[in-house]
Amino acid sequence: MVQSFVFVNGNQEIQFYNKRKLFTYAQEDKTFTAGNTFEIWQLKDWKIKPLICYELRFPELSRNTQNYDVLLYVANWPERRIIHWDKLLPARAIENVSYVIACNRIGEDGNKVNYNGHSGAWDFMGNEIISSEKDEILTVEFSKKPLIDWREKFPVLGDI
């Protein structure tokens, strides 16, 4: 069994990404099998790289060698470690010169672990565009031109 991120693109095609780094602290390795491929999903003219939860802690997984535009995370990141989530997300945006979107759960699980959201979006400079600690739908619009302009002005991705 794998942990999968499921994405339905604009053509109603279903795509999957299987989590590569299992969270052994929570014994995920006892229940799940790690994935072994990277995915880049296309949505209109945007290239999107999906990652799952714990994978945020591994910058090599998000390294932008595939020239993606958006790094997309889904997570069950607990409140007790939310400061790590809050600091690592903008760092991933900066180091990969990409937008970052992150969706984290809200509420309490069956083990009395609390999740307080902090879902949001960050630009390629690490600036927060939008965030929320509530159970709500967030909407954000990105422009590709500032991303392209910055990549041309500061071509750090060429040195990876």
C-alpha cells in the first residue's frame, strides 16, 4: 500500500504521486511502501511538482531540476511542529525559485493530535501570499511573468 496524492487536471485526467519518504517516527514504514518516481503535472502552462507532508523536510526531493513552476504540498502536519512547516515552506520557494502551495489539515485525529492548518501560498521570493488557520477554501492567482523575469534576472537554477 502506498500514500498517494491524487490530482485531476484540466482535461479530467487523473494523475498520482506516491510518497517517497515515509515517516518512520509514526511507523509509516510498517504499513506503507515508498514510491520511487517523481511527477510533474501539467495544468495549462504551469508545471506542478507534488510532494506529501514529511517530504518537506528533504530539500533534495524538491530540487528544481525539472523546471517546475509550482511546488504543491498536502500534509498532516501537527500543531506541535508547525513552526517547522512555517519556516520550511518559504525556504522551498526561495531555493527552487518557484511558487509554493501547501494544504494542511485542521482538527484533531483519533490519537488526540491537533492540526491547525497554516495552509497557504508563497511566491518565489518566499513572501506569503495567503494563509489560513481555519477550515476554509483559499483562492490565489499567480502570474507567470514575474517568475520568468526573476529566473532570467537571477538564474540560480542553472547552477543546480
